[in-house]
Amino acid sequence: MSDQDGAAPARDATARDAPAREAPRDAARNAPRDAARNAARDAARNAARDAPRNAPRAAPRDGPRDSPRTPGSSPDAPDDDRPPEDGPEDGGPEQQPEDRRFDQAGRDPLSGSGGTGGSGTAQAARRTFAAGRAGRSISFATDGQYFEGNYFISQSGGGPAVLQGPVHAEELDRLTSVYCETSGYQRMKRRLRERGLLVLCGECGSGRTATALALLSELTGNRVIRLDPSCKVHEIEEVTGGHGHLLEITPEDEGEGSGGALPERDGGAGGRSRPRRARAVLTELHLDRLRGKLAEAGAYGIVLVESGDLADRMLRGRYGVYCPPPPAEQVLLRHLRVLLRNEPPDALGEALELAATPDVKEALGLAELRPAEAARLADHLARHLRSELTHRQLLDDCGTFVRAQARTWFAGADNPGTLPEALPSLGTAAFRIAVAVFNGSAHSLTAEAGERLAAEMAATLDPGTAVGRRLFGTHAEVRPAAARAVVEDAELDLGDARVPVRAISFQGDALPTAVLREVWHGHLNVRGPLVRWLRSLCGDPRPQLWVRASVAAGVLCSWDWVHGAGELIGPLARSDGAVQRMAAATALAEAAREPAVRPAVHALLKDWAAGGEPDLVSTAVMAHGYGMAAGSVSASLDALAQLVRSEEDPDLTALAAFSVARLLAGPEPGTVVRRLADWLLSGRTETADLVLLTVIKALGTRTTFLWGLQDTAEPAARHDRKPLALAVPATHPPLAGGIAALVRHTLSTARSGQAALDTLGTLLRRSAGDAEQRELACDLLRRIAVERRDRDRLRHLLAGMVRDRDEPLDKDDARLMWDAVGEGGGR
């Protein structure tokens, strides 16, 4: 560089400094003139923004994941400098927006907001509620608890089951005939004999009551007293000598405050607070006091605590013992032996075979029965073998098990109805709902979603009270038991990769649907916080959240269309965010799975299309990409073509291309390929552009990002990591020629040729090193290298990719692809 070149920047800097020093003095003088100029500029900007939708746009709303460039070219070269292959080098200002639209054809419509995510998340969300869609409509004849085989079973979770009083000897004798010793029973008996007091911890329905009664009965000779559940351990003053005492602490008594004063609102305008005395927390001091009274009277005592925060504290103390449930198969066998003792010898084997049949297991909807449920099942099987129940009635009765579990969980789940006392039970209820929505997903995401729902519920229960979160509350390993869930190692599909996670799942396929149905239909006041929670999740850019939430929202809308469409789908569809609109489209498609609701969904989409509101029209376009709202894939393609022709919006055409590509990845690719060919023959520019954009998207998008909500063939799942243009021929070989013809036409068209060639280069580069995908890519090259001009274009592309300084194509892979191009000329 010359001296003159080096002096130029110095002179320029001096020249710039002079007006900078004058700026303060000129600011006041120029302010009126600048204000007028800014107002005029703002008016012009607003006028351009509000121009008709059919005016050319400088840039589309949505764009591709990767901006392809010509192989071998500089990565900094602007896309605008690339002329179409068959067009003039200077296309003029009218052609510029269209060129950029084709260059960005391969982008995900949500690429700037997290993307659509991999197919694994959507498939898991769809499977979550699949088991409950064919559920039976069941009504309970009675509510409350009943005593069956010495298992106390609650169907409603209402008030206390029994008041204080002795357990009759005949009931204890009956217990002896059916009770199965749980693991650690002998150790529990030794500790009870030594200390006189135990705290048995476990899940509801796990057989804690039966184990406690068996222990007390054995040590006291059938002299057992059940204490009123409403009494508190620290309030017990008298015990009966020589007897066993059984007390169950109900869930609403577990979170009894912090042991100190709680703030209480004064109710005045100032919102002042005054201290309020908290209820006492069960501690070992209380248990020591009770133990002393029992020892003085020569008596024994057992306190039952359900799994949770209190149980976790008790298990770390001197009195707590975990009570695991006995194997359900043993409980079932013991009860059947008693119930069928007067029946023919082969009745027992017949009952066990019936319990193992697929239809009974499906009706139960539970992976493993708890002892109380096994006892109930034994009774139903025995009644069926005695011809007291038909097979249909047996299945209907089995279907009540999961309903009873959901009803028990949410009956009085906000007791005592005030904050902060209700927070523990609200948190548990919210966690169960979150597991229903995110069943099989990451435990951390599910727990966080549950906390957000608990906050919404608390704000509804008491809008004037601000609540926070406990930082060190119930341990993460303990809480799943309260939702009848397990945490296991799994993989989470991110689309580009799979990552290991700790996933949480219900122990039963029917539980997610049963939980949502109980909350949605049984507790109408919960709809408000539930809807707000789902809408907030649908705005989260992470597909692992918004996909799950949108599918759950669609299920709720299928149960109550009027409420769901107004409170869930409408606000999402009218939002400014692309993620919310995609979530609304997904919810609409899921709701349309219900045949009775599908006509309402279709009518709503037609109204949106006719109304012309851009956000609603774009939501309708995305909804038709699932092929469910219109009733068939063919009808969805008709609706997309109509929208593209009527709107004449380049952005909308690009979005419609994504929906068409999604249909191409679905269960009927042949229908889509034939329709694309028909659109090219129609001579309509709008639908021709839709075809070109769809083909470019099929070349550049992996199938996993084009997931749908319908079942696809099993071979298709094996190719979901491949670009759609290769996955479809791999799964449906007869369509290979049709796909290749569409690709060749797109490469040969001036306005789309360069963008298609760049995207094809990306496909070839991704195929290098993968023998299976490379062979599919070579087959595509053979089919599109028909004429000499085709072969020259492809060879020029391969040569440039080999010479690319940044990422050269492997020469061995390039040689195989080069040979495939040559073989295409011999076809």
C-alpha cells in the first residue's frame, strides 16, 4: 500500500471530527427540520408496510435452515450476484424478490424460533393420548371407600374412610387368608416389637393398610383400633392397653406449614399482613411422645404416610420404613384362590388366563396393578366366571380402575382452599397434569412445566397472594411416585441428533388421557389456569415443549370444541409469533382426528381463508399440511392450491410449500407426487411456483423435520434422517421416477434452477460417506441426467464441489456420483 493510501484514512478522520464538534451547536437549530423529515420517513415506511399483500416483498417472512451457495464459490459472495441459469444476468428489479424467495425455499418456517424439531417428539406426543381415544364412557354407581379383602379402596378421594373404632376380628381373619407378605415384612415386625411405633411410607393403594393391619394383628392377637384420620399425632392423649393403633395421615395434612408464623392478609386497602399461627408439622418429637404413651400402656402403633415430602423426612428418621407393594400377581392369585374355592378346579387357571388376555390388559390401561387393584380385579374375574358379569361388563369394570385413580388424585386437590396451605397439594396436582402432557419426555422439562402450572393454579385460587417456589422441597427422585410414574434413561430426538435424558412416564398408557379428562370435565374451574399454561407452552421455541402442549390442546379441543377453539386455538392463531401459529395448526389437526369435530375444524379453516387476515390464513395453510382437517390428503392439497391462487402472496406460497412437503412425507406420498405433476401441467404460475418450492424443500429438508400426526409405514421411520427427496424413493420405489422428473424440471426452470442446484449440492455433500444414502443420491443423479445439458450441469456442480477450498467433496464419493451422471445418459 502506498503512502498516499495510508494518509487517506487520517485525513478522513480529521474531516469527520470537525462536524462532530459542531453537532451540539447544530442540534437545536436542525431539530424542527429533522422532526419533519423523520415524520415523512415514518409515514412512507408505514405505507410500505401496509401495502396490499400481492405487492412484491423484499424478503419472505420465513426462511431456510441453511442458505445454500454454489459449490466452489466464495462463502462471502452475495446471493444476488448469481443469475438464473437460463435467464438474463440482469433480471431487473421485478425479479429480485422472486429470486430470493427461491433461494430461501429450503428453510424451516420456524427456523428463527427454534424449528419444528424431530419426529420423535411428535410421535411420542401422539402415542401419549392414543390409548385413551377409544375409551369407554363409564359412570360410577357409588362413591366413597369400601373395604375389599382388607384393602381400603377409595374411588372418589372424598372424606375420611372410617372413624375411630375397632377392626372386627372376622375382617382380620379374612385378611390373614389373602394377605401377601411384602418385602421386609419380618424386619418391620421386629422393629415394631422393639420400638412400639412405626411410620409406614408408600404410595396410595400399595398395601400399606393391609401390611399395618397384619403387623398389628399378629402382635396383639387381633386387637386393632383404627384412629380417626382427622386426629393429630401430637393431640393423642389416651391409648388402649394391649391394642394396636392405626392412624393414616391424609395428603392435605402433610404440608402443614413451616412450623412458624404464616402471613395473613388484613383485608384492608393497604394490604397489610399479620402473623397467623401455622399448624404443627409432624416431627420425631411428636412420635417420641406417642411412643412413650404406647409403651406405658403396652400397646403398639403404626402411622401411615403417603409418598411425598413428609414421607421423605420420615424415612430419614428413626421411625420411618418404606413399605413396598407385594407383587400384583401374588395378590391376584391369593384372592382368586379364596373367591373360587367352591368352583371347579380348572376355574383358577381360567381366571388367570383371562387376566392375561390383551383385551383385559388394554381395558385396565395400567402397566402394573397395585395390591388394592389386584384384589378388585380378582373379584371381577370371579364374578365373570360365575356368569354374574358378561365379558363386556368385565371390560367396563376394568376400565374404572384408571378413572378411579384420576378421580382420587384430584378430588379436593386444593384443600384447604387457601394459600399457602394449599400449595403442596396444588403442586402435586400440577405435577400429575404435567406428566400427562409430557409423558415420556425429559423429567427436568416436565418438572419445570409442572411448577409453571402450579403458579397459574395458585394465582387463580388466590389472585392477591404472590407465591414462590421451594428450592429444596420434595426430592426429585421421590416425587414421581406421587404421580404413579417412573424415571428411566431414554433418548430425546432433537432432529439433527439424539441426546440422553432422564425421561418420566406414567405406569400405564391410559393414565395421561384419564388425568386430562378428569381435570377438563370434572373440575371446570381448572380450565382457566390450564388453558393459560398450555398457551404459554405453545409460545416456547423449544419443540419439546410446544409440540407436546399443542397436541394436548388439540385433545382438549376435541372434547369441548366451543371452549377450546375460543380459548386455546383462536388466541394462538392470531398471535404474532410463528411458533404460536404452528402450535395452533397442530392443535387443529389433532382435534380433527375426532370424526365428530372434523367438520367444525374444516369450517373454521374455510372461514379463515375467506377472511383474508394474514395470521389466520397462514395458520390455515399450516393446518392443511397435516392432511387431517380437510378429511383427506387430496382435499388438503386442493385447499392449499386454492389458498395460493387466491392470495398471490410469495410468503404464503413458501409456507404452503412446507405443508405440501409435509404431506409428501406422510402416509400418501403417491397422491402428492401425482398432484404436483398435475399442477405443472395446469399452466398456472402460482401452482407451478408451489411445485418448484416444494421440490427444493424436499431436496434440502430431512424427513424428520417434516413430521405429521398420522401413522406412517415402518420402513419410512428408518429413513427419517435422509432428505425427503431420497427418503420417499427409498420407502416407495415406484415413486422414484416421479420424484426425479420433478427435480429435473426444477433444475431446468430459470427462476428456480440455481437455488435447486445449490440445494442438490448440499444433498450430495450430506450423502458422502454414507453408503446407503450415497447410493440413493446416485440413483437420483442417473434419473435426472437425461439430456446432455443435464449432465453438463451436474458435472459442473460436482467439479466445483471437489475444488471447494472450505469443504471439498471426497474424490471417491465424487467419482461414484460422476459415474452415475454418465450412466444416466445411457438410459
